Amino acid sequence: MNDLSQMLADVRRGMIPAYVYNDEEVFKLEKEHIFERSWIFLAHESEIPEPGDYVVRRILEDNFIVARDEEGQVRVMFNMCLHRGMQICRAELGNASHFRCSYHGWSYRNDGKLVGLPFHNEAYGGEDGFSKSGQSLLPAPAVETFNGLIFANLDPNAQPFREFLGDFAFYLDFYTRQSGDGVEVRGPQRWRVKSNWKIGAENAAGDSYHTPQTHRSVVEIGLFREPTGAKRKEGALYWCDKGGGTTYKLPPGTFRERLRYVGYTDEMIDRMESSWSLEQKRLISDDGFMISAATLFPSFSLVHNWPKVDANADDDEVVPFITMRVWQPISATETEILSWFIVDKNATEEFKEASYKGYLMCFGSTGMFEQDDVENWVSITSIAGGSMARRLLLNSRMGLTSADKPLNTPLADFHGPGLAYVGYGEFNQRALLKEWADCIERPLDQKEQLAMGEKILASGTKGREK
Ligand code: FES
Ligand SMILES: [Fe+2]
């Protein structure tokens, strides 16, 4: 890593040191300063609807069982046995009243309580020697849900989730609360790409500029009815608190007409009408925007689009789909992507199937957009690892004048919270990386600093002993 304060200053003025996309020291800082103390998406409640249902998810190397216990409460428990540290649950998902460790057989209820201990009397002197009661799998330090989305934070002193989410909740509702009963999800598809995690997160936050170039072939084969460049250029970019995204401009019409244009059925529009606030509806009816891709810092992204699912259908027969994903960093140069399909729980089976097909055509491990995108990101990551990349500042200043002023004024009558601009710009990529820089600069709390200090001291002592 080059000089840290210079790196942060460059990032803040929209000139990004290329090496931040492939640098072990930067990645170490990201792990400690970002992923060990940010709200990370783990699962959706609809993945574990019944008591005993569970999925296994990770934050960095920390592996968690996300389970619904017999009382219906969602538990997020560190998947490591209290005895000698075996990973207890080795399946990715399932239904279980108990989890039994495969090493020596300690068993835990699905709320984490230790209930079974082989040879308890002989080995430990029974309850008097070692009381099982009060022994539980380590819970995740902080867990919150929003619209069924389960987020966890490794920092017990983390900023409360709703405070962190702020008014980005306004936008999250478009994807995850299309009816009072919420959404259900399918997936996740999970695969790894040789790309730095930030590139995808930045792309989903605000890169409407890449669509006409990178995804040209998707337009050429007739998957979309409009030339992508046009609908993107007239769309708005918004940033609000810890997240931001892109929107498409829709043709003139009412709330209902515009949602029909996107492919929603009248009964789905009725539900949207009753579950969204007046201001949320006015973003569509008055402003004429429809949300598209978005990222919530640091690693949770969403996409909404409406392709022609049936190639032989008329031009106006499109089907909307929604997808969400996590960019789970594996190293400075590798990311595991978890990608889910989202749909209104009350939609008809026919709609769900067509929408799922749209998602699979566009995103997921075999999606056409996915293939186009990842080719770029793998290339950026690879070339960012060389020595020349240490001398290059990437220009991420689109939409700014040389005097650091926005080229266009923010929209005055935009009905969503935060700041919105029409046209191409890299406001959101800069906003995301500003969060990134602020997090990296924020000192680890005192307790963590002490632990770090001890680690350094210990390694120093070891050095002297040699
Ligand atoms: S490590 Fe789990 S029972 Fe021993
Ligand atoms: Fe893309």
C-alpha cells in the first residue's frame, strides 16, 4: 500500500488509486475497519419460514447458523462448537431441532442451547462438575431485520441498524415490500469470481454509463424494448445516507400506467398502491422514475429490470424481476457472490415463473448481464495488481466540473430522500468510496486497539526471543 492518508485524500476527490482493487494491505484494512463492524446481509426470513429451518452464511471467515427456533424467533449463532471448535452444522440449509457436533457429539438446540453432552457424568462429573445450563452457541453480536432482510454486525457497539440504514429504507421498500405480506426469495446462487468486491458494489450503486457499451449485445438480441442508452441517460442517480442507486425514466402516464409499462399486473399494482407511502408513489407517478440497481454500503446490492422474457412476444410484453446479492470478499482478488431472486409473496405462480426466468436470463451465474460485467471486473482486478497500477489514479469524477461542482444541479422536485441528479455521473461511486474512506479512517474502538496492540507486542517479543 502506498501512503494511507494520500490514498484516502485521492479517493475523496474522485481520483482512485488503481491498486485499491488489488492490494493485501488495503484488504486487511477493509476486513478490520469495514467488514468487522458494518451491517452485512445474511439471509431473508422467507428462507427459514418454519421452526427448525436454517441456512448457513458467513461474514468473512466467520460462519453463522441462521435458524428459526421452536418459538419462531430468528437466531444467528456462531457455527463453532463450544468444546474444541468443530464447525457444528456442515450443511448449507435444512431443518433441524438440534445440531450435533460430529467431533465428540455435543448437541445444541436450534436456539443454541447446549443440551447434550456424551458421558456427562463420567467425563465432567455431571451437572455439579460442569453445568450445561447457561451454555449456548455464541450469538452474533448484533442482529436486525428490515422487511424480512436479516443483517448482522460483528461489532457489539455498532450503530443501530435503522440509524445506519437511514432514509435509504425509502428505496429498499420498492424491492422488498411490494405488498403488506412482503416478498419471498429463491436462491441464493453462490459462485466465486476473481474480482475485487468493491468493483461490483460500485457498479450496482451507480454505473448507468457502462450499460450501452458493456451490455450492447443484450440490447442487440432484442431483450429490451428501448435503446438502453436513452433510458439510462434520462434516468436519475440518487444517494441517500448509506446507499444509492440508479433509476430509469418512464414514458408519461399515471402510477398505474407506468407500473403496467414495466410489466406489473393490476392486482400487483393494487398491493403496491396500498403498501407504499404517498411520497414513494409520487417518485413513480409525478417524477416518472423507476428504481433500477442500487447498493447499500458496503456489500449489499439490488437490481430491478424488465426484459422481454418471451423472445416472440410483442415489444410491450415485458416481465419485471428483482434480485439482490451480497459481495462476500474472499481475498483482495476474489469475491463470492450470493444472488437471490425476489418476488411479491402474493404474486400468481404464473408471474413468479416468468419473473424468475427473466432473472435467470439476466443475472445469476449464467445471466447475460453477469457474464458481460464480470469480464470487466476480473480484468480490472488483475491489472490493478501490477507495479504500474501503483502510479495510476483512476478518473472517477464524472458529473463534476474541475472546480468540484456538479455539472447539473440536483433535482429540486425529486420525491425521494437524499440528492438526485439526472444524466450520467459517478456521484454514487464517489459516495460509496467516501463511506469506505471514512470507515477506514475511523479508529478501531479502544478495546480492539488494545487487542491489536497486544498482538503487535506479542509479535515483537517473539522477534526478540529469536
Ligand atoms: S469439538 Fe464439538 S463435541 Fe468436541
Ligand atoms: Fe452491468
